[in-house]
Amino acid sequence: NALKVLSSAELTEDKKQKVKAELENLLKSCRSARTSTDLPRNEEPELPTCSYSKNSKIPCASDCVEIKYSPEMGRYMSATRDIKP
């Protein structure tokens, strides 16, 4: 915690007081910002669903993409069909 180590810092007392006040203001604003954006504890965000089947070779992708290689482009993913937005 920055406030705890501030007393042992090699600063003048005036500078320590200014830094302490600034840290306390920052902590206060962080606490108030955090509570206004947090989800309620009993709710989890809804995850999007995949409209295609899973890819057997790429676990994090759907089966409408494949990995290709070319000397000009290197390794890249390419769509195997039109993908709806």
C-alpha cells in the first residue's frame, strides 16, 4: 500500500502531505467508480453463443474457418464460407 510506505520515503514532510492527500483522493475516486460499474454479485454476464459448430483443429474457433499458409502471408485464418454478422 502506497500510504503505508510513504512515511519511510525520503521526502520533505510538506511533500509527503501533498502526496498523501493526492493518494487519498485517487483512492476515493477509484472506490466510487468501481461501485457504479460493477455487476450485481449474483448476476453473470451473458456469453454470446456460436452459430456454427466447433472447429476440430482449432478449439477456440468455429468450423467456418481454417488455417492456411502461404510464403507471402505466412500462417493465417481464412473463412470456408460466408459468415453472417
